[in-house]
Amino acid sequence: MGYVHILRDFASPHEGRPRTVRIYTPAAYDTSPGRSFPVLYMHDGQNVFAHPESALFDTWCANLTLERLVAERQAEPWLIVAVDSTHERLSEYSPWDEPRSNVAAGAAPYVRFLVDTLMPYIERTYRVRHGPEWTATMGASMGGLISLHLGRTHPEQFGRIGALSPSVMWGWNRMFSEWSEHTRQWSRIYLDAGTTETVDPVGYVMRYGEATRDFHRHLQSLGYADHELRLVLEPGGEHHERDWQRRLPEAMRWLLE
């Protein structure tokens, strides 16, 4: 079994406040001391792991899912670094303003925290592999949007992107215009949503199935090939942790292989 270590009050100088960071090390990290491991960075960290100190309700159970895939030889062991979100979640995952919801862009300091503070700490402290082939980021909803943003703006670092029910319609579909060309870096991008998934949390209907399908087509038009890009549309899928938990095995199997 792997181990989840929780770092509380982890300094985020770019944001001017501390963060809670949860780090999962697989069993192989202790049994194979000469081995280095790839790293998956996840958002909404309080919802990521099956752990007594995770959120009270449904979580992704990412640690259990990965351990099962490793046992079935469908994936290799990865470190998972999960960063908790805060009460300002919408803003901190927003690369640009969303005027329909009066949410101001606040992602820049969060991205700087990940890239300039957290990643160097992980690379100093743990035995990890380097390069886009061995560094992934994953999240759902706005966490999916910030994962795509990281992959687009830092493709030399994040080559594997998992975006479950990503909010690509945010800011009047701005992700479509921002992602205007192939990064020309090693890439693997997983997208999914419920086929008719919709939610209206901020004053307008967000149609996740349609938007995710359209964004997949957009990336295809930019030259992303089938081996770089995967789309899963689930009939009946809803906007909830239990749905992302259900689709996570397929997401991890393809994204991390």
C-alpha cells in the first residue's frame, strides 16, 4: 500500500497565503530505493484521495485506483501531488475573467506557486523523473480548465493533461482562442464529460458534453493526432465527484500508460 503525507501550511509566496499539499507515494517508492518515479499533479486536493482526512463526502479515490491499475499491470507507479483548493477556488482556477459570473482571473499566482515553488520542492525532496513525458496534471471542472491551461502555457513541463468535465466554455470559450496551435512538445491529452452534462452554478448554463466534444475537435484541427488525444463522453454522466471517480480508471489507464 502507498502512503499519503499531508503538508499543512505549505508556503505559497506568490499567493501570500499557505496551502495544504497532499503527497501520495506508491509502495514501490519504499521497496525500490534506486528507482525514480513520474509525478501527477492534481487540483482540489481535498477530493483526491481515499483518506480519513479527505473531504467528508465522495472523493476520487485516486490512490486506490492507481494501486489497482499497478497490481493489474495496466499502469506503473506514480507519485501524486494534490493541492487543496480554497474558498476562492473559482478565481484561483480562472486564467481569465468570467464576466457572466463576476469572477476575476486569479490563476496566475496559483500557476507560479505550482511551477516555481511546489515543483522544485517535489524535485528536491523526492526521487522523480523529469520532462513532459513524466509529468502530468489532472483536475475536474475548473480543475480541468487549469490543467489545460498548465499544459498550454508550460508544455515543456506538463506533457500529460487529464481534464475531466473541463470548463472550456469559461470566459466566453476563451480556451479555444488561447490554444491556437500545437505545442510541438510531447503531448497526451485526456478529455471527458457526460454526454448531456450541464450545470448552472454561476448564473448561466454550462454545457459540458457539447463544449468538451467541441474542444476535442478543435485540438484535432490543430494537428493533435489520435495517439495524443482521447475523448470519452459518458451517457448519463453528471457533474459530480462520484462520476469523476467512476471514469478515473479509464482516464489514468490511458493518460499514464
